[in-house]
Amino acid sequence: MTATPAIIKLLNGCVDLHCHSGPNPFPRRIDHAEAGKDGERLGMRGVLVKSHHHNTVMDLLSMKDRLATISTPVFGGITLNSMVGGINPQAVAMSLRMGGRAVWFPTFSAGRHIDCHPEGVGFPTASVEVPSSRVDVHQANGELIPQVHEVLDLVKETGAMVTGGHMETESITQLFAAAKDKGITRMLLNHPDYVIGADEAKCRELVGYGAFIEHETGFYDPEGTKKWDPKVLLDWIGKIGPEHTVIASDLGQRDRPLPVDSYIRVATALLDLGLDERSLRQIFCDNPAFLLGLEDRR
């Protein structure tokens, strides 16, 4: 879409922490290199590409010749679903030590996700059959399993970001409490009002551990998946504060908007609703740059 020079200037240097480009078992509109190329339109400082199924760092290493010609850097990470062995510190060590910037705790394999989307209802159909099973993070006594702490130690070692995935809120609370105890400062809660079911009070509690709250343009874009009213997003920003809020796309899928087009539409809507320019840059640019490790402090 065509954007005004003013919105391009405001979004220059933004970061997308939630891009679903390919390769992937789910059909994708763009691959990782094309996601970086799309980001060039806004001078993006970084795009973090996510797969529910595999370690995207290896994808990027295999695309290094293509990525070398693109000015927007693309980063990867690993999601701890059953496809990578669940809470698997060895898989995490490989991903992070080879350049990964993020560890997403279980999404598709989380009990909360399975309860919300039995048999994959509400998601695209994969191009191949992908076996999946539930992954738990708890011991019988309710404490976190030792592997969770091993993963968090690796996150601390590398300065990476950790997210609660699609787990239920109390599990995310336990995870972020343990992360804070280890001195981890890059924590993110994805889409509180989709699957997760985190209300304002829970989000405030998680912010107390140092977490940021992420909202997706793909949900608030009039051409996106949910078409939610941007006034709801503005209300979230007001309640939690721009200093604790992150905007990402959650896009890249086939038949959905390009991430940059969605950024432009949603940012424009927020400005039209009265969000100030400083707050806009904080949630689109500054906070995600810190979480991706592009800045040492917010």
C-alpha cells in the first residue's frame, strides 16, 4: 500500500518480533529473505522469524547469500513444541549459540492452545502431516521441570528473549518469575487477548517481572485476520503503558497482508485515534529493538 512520507519517517527503524515467513509446513506468502526485503520499505532494524515447528536459525544460515543483499537484518529462534523435542535444552543451545535471538515456550503443544484449538481448528491446513503432542512444563508437584531452568540459563547466557508461547497464564507467570530470578530482562507475552486470555491485571503482574506485552497488527488491520477495532489496541496501550507495550505483525501467511502494509495501516489508525508520535515509536521501534538485542537498554 502507499504510505505518506510522514508515517514512513515515524516507522523508520521499526522491528517486527513476530513474522511467520517460510519455509514452513503451513503455506506462506513470503519466505524469510522476502520478509527482510519487505522490511526495507520502512528501514526496519530487524525482523524476527518464527516457526511453530522448527529452529529458524538454520533456515537463515542457508539463505545467507540472499540475506546479504538485504539491508534489514533477519533473525531466528526456536519454539519448544513437540516437533523439536519439547523443553529441549540441547536444541535451544544449538539455536542460540548459532545466532538465535528468541526462545518461544510451547505454542501448538501448549495445553492452553490445544484446549482453544482442538484438532488445529482456526489455523491453516499444513501442506504435510505434522505430528504433535502436548508439552508440559511442570513436575507432579507443580514446580517447573529442571529443563525449563536449563533453557533459561541458556537464554541468560546469550542475552536472548524468552516468551511464554501459548501457555496458560499461571505457567507463564511461573516462567517469568524464574527468568527474573536469573536476571533475564528480555521477556515477552504474546497477544494477551488471543489464546492466552490474560486480562489487564495479569498483564500488569507480568510487567512487574519485567515482561513486555505484545499486540499484533494482523489482528487490528482491516485487511487482517480478526479485524478488531484499533480503539481496543489504543485502550490496551493506555492501560499497560507504551513503555511496556510492543507491536508486531504475526503475519507472513498465504492470503494475508504483508507485514509492512499492516504496520502502516495500524500505525496510521493509532495516530488518527490520538496516540502521540513518541509513544508510537516506543512501541513499534524502541521496545522491540531492546527485546531483539539491538539495544542494551530501553
